[in-house]
Amino acid sequence: MHFVYLLISSGTKPNTYVGYTNDLFKRVTVHNLGKGAKYTRGRHWLLAYYEIFKSKNLALKREYALKKNYKLRKSIKDNYLINL
């Protein structure tokens, strides 16, 4: 299984991060330990959204599309924060 996920940082001004992995919960843990992508270091991240794909190729295409779609990212973030 392959996952595309969206993380939201905790704090007063939440940021989003989109990524790809084949082990979702391990990857989120790595981000929170400060060993993930450079952008995610020094922040605590919450898993707000993910999609599951059977092929790596489809997952990477979706990751790219989600990274570029700021409107959708903002919508996911806003819905997630409202439901906290």
C-alpha cells in the first residue's frame, strides 16, 4: 500500500505538509522526532488527511497534485481545525 498524506503543525499559525510513504504511521512518527523532511523539523505534526493507493506511481502523481493545489490544502486544514 502507498499513502499520500497531509500533516498540520500544531501551534498558533498551523502549516501544512504533503508527503508520500508506504508506512504512514512510521513516517508521521519520524516527522515528529525531527528526522523527517527538513521543512518538518522542529514542529509537532498532526495527521489530518490521507489517501491509499495500490501503485506507487498513482500515489506520487496524487502527491504532486495535492502539493500544488493550495485551495484544497487550505480546505482540508480548515475542516480539520474546526473538528478539533
